[in-house]
Amino acid sequence: MEAKRSSSRRPMLVERINLLILLFFLLLCFPFRAFALDPFALCNSSYGNFTSNNPYQTNLKQLFTTLAANGPATGFNVTTVGQPPNQVYGLVFCRGDVSADDCRKCISDAGTQFTSLCPLQKEGTIWLDYCSLRYSNVSFFRVRDDEINYNWDSDNNTDPVKYTNMAVSLLNNLSSQATAGGFGLMFSTGVSSFNESFKIYGLVQCTRDLTIADCKTCLAKAAGFIPRCCSSQLGAIAFSKTCYTRYDSYQFFSSGTSAPSLNPTSPLASPPVNLVGPSRGS
């Protein structure tokens, strides 16, 4: 009887082995591709550093807590904590397609990442896949940032000129949609057909403290940088502190959106920064 039971298991075992072999070859033929900004940080010492446990650090920790609490409701928030000379200005925005829960987790993670990436700098910006968080000891609200940073997919496309032109055209069209109709989400996603079986997906977004004109300019500069940095890649991200563009050959975004929230304050010029992360444009 034992021999018969052992024999009856053999076909099932063979089927499982065959299934594993099939899955292995499918992964070889159709590998999963994904890349993201997890994390990418710019840490700036031009406005000085702070020491551990001083009032600035206390205010900075409170700023991260406040942004994590207020940002997820709309996907955007600006706030200040404390009084000069230890006042901290902060801004956070989440990608327009992510849920409030994912936004909250991303903001919380960003605050935690800052402690190791920019441990003592009085100014810093960090990007993760779903959000970006920025802080400084001077106000940067409503000031467009034109310094373009970038990251790219490791896979190359087979027709760089055509593919890049279509990707940039898609991002430019999305930029027009994101800035149409006055103040709003300043966010848009879309897709373009490269050929009958291949598509290009795109996403653009600005921080909502910008004017429409500044958002258009920022997105145009980011999209325009792609042929210089990433023309042979299937996917790339070009972004500054105030706007974000991304394209790829798979749908990396969802259909969720959030409501706008604007809290403008006076502008102030941005200083040069030091890079901690993948790549940077000029």
C-alpha cells in the first residue's frame, strides 16, 4: 500500500517541477522591470549646520511630524515650525496617483531617511518613489527650481531617436494638461502608442505652491533634459525640487488622484546644493 501511495505522488511532483521550469523561462523572457527614487537626496550646508539636540533639530523633528499628519489628506502641504533663528520651513508633496495611506507612509519614511542622509544640514530635499519632502531655514515657497536631476532605467530601447521624441512629446502634452484651467493638482498621467504592441507611459507633476507659468517652465526644462541624459533608456525620471517627470514602457502609475491644497508664502532664492544620490544634470 505504501508503494502505491508513493507512486501516486510522482505525477503531481513532476507537474510541479514542470511548472517551476515554465515560470523560470517566463521570467527570463519577460523580466519584471522597475526603478524608482528610493531615496535620492540633496543636502545643503550653505545655510549652515545644526548640532544634535539644539532647538533647530527639535523644530525639524516637529516639522516632519506635522507634514506627515497634514500632507496625506490632499497630497500636498507647506508649513513652518518655530521662530528665527531656529525656524524651519517645510514642504511635502505626494504623487497624485497614490492613496492617502501610501502618501502617509512615504512622508514618514522620508523624515526617517533624512536623519541618515542629511543628519546635520539645515537644508535638504529628499525624493522617494511616492513623495518628496523639502526643508530649510529660509523660505523657498513659490520659488521655481530649475536644477534638473535624473535617474534612468537600465534597459535600452532599440530606436532611441523615435522613442525619445515620443516620450518627450507625451510629457509635454501631459504638462499642458496638468497646467490647464488654473490652479489645481498640477498633475497628469497618460499613454502613447510607440507601435502596435508597445506603449509609452508618462507622468508629470509640480509642487502646488508654484504659479501655472512656473510649473509649465519647470516641466518643460525637465522634459527637455531627457534627450541629453536618457535617450537610449526605456524609462527615465527627470526632476527638480519643484517638478517631476517620468516615462516608461510599463504602467507605473494608478488612477487615483487627490484634491489641491495651496498655502503660498513669500519667495526666496535657492542656494547651490551638494548631491547625495544617483545622477545630476546642469
